[in-house]
Amino acid sequence: MADEILLTQEGYDKLEAERDELVSVRRKEVSERLKEAISYGDLSENAEYDAAKNEQAELEERIHRLETMMRNAKIINEDEVTGEYVNVGLRVTVEDVDSKESMDFIIVGSTEADPFAEPAKISNESEVGKNLLGKKIGETVEITVPDGILHYRVTAISKE
């Protein structure tokens, strides 16, 4: 069995919307391109047919991947998350102990991670996310990353 995938309700809804779009719209578009390419005749030297078949295979793979993620999803019930400890679905503000810089993160499941979002959405499986989970306001955590060691102090925890 595949691993459980942690998602917020928003993340699950995005996966579902993408899957619905691929199934109801993109499948028809690819099918039309395939029919058109077949109409050109000899399939052995038909680049349009090869391209359409490849696109169809990639589309079906993405649909399958999305459906697998949705089947294995565990949706975080935000009502059960208190905000006393850092947890998936919560916003956490940390201060870099060395530089005194303050940063906000939202801890999400790995499929929802977006480090360029504002605030950054970091995976609960990343080194930073994993080490922040379960911490309370005031606690300091040491995190080993490729660039060295980070020292973060949790200064705030909130529901978005």
C-alpha cells in the first residue's frame, strides 16, 4: 500500500480540480488530436500520431498519480489542530537565532509544498518542517541543512 499523504482541505481540493480538468477537458483534446493524426494515414512514419500517443500516455499517468494521491490522502482536520504545538496546517513564525531574521512558514504535506509562496509552504518531510513539528512557542531547534546548521526559535504559531 502507498504511503499516507497529508493534505489540507485546500490541497485536496486543488488535486481534485486538476484531476477533473484533466479527465473532462484534456482527455477530449488529446483524443481529438489522436483521431486527427490517425486520419493522416501511415502510422509508422506519422510524427503527429507519435506525439499524440506520448501526450496521451503522460496525461493518463498524471491522472493515475492524482487519483492515487487522493485515495491515500489524509486530510488534516484543522478543527483538531490546537495551535499549541507546530503541526501540519499551521503557520509558524521563527526567528533565526544567529541573524535575528524572522520568517513565516506554513507546514503542509509534501504534495502541497511551495517554498516560493508567501508565506513559504514547507513540507512536513523537509528538514526544517520535520524539526519544527511538535515544538512550542519559545523552543529553539537546531536543524542540519546542506548549507550548515540553522538555529530557529519558534516565536508564534497560528491557524492561517
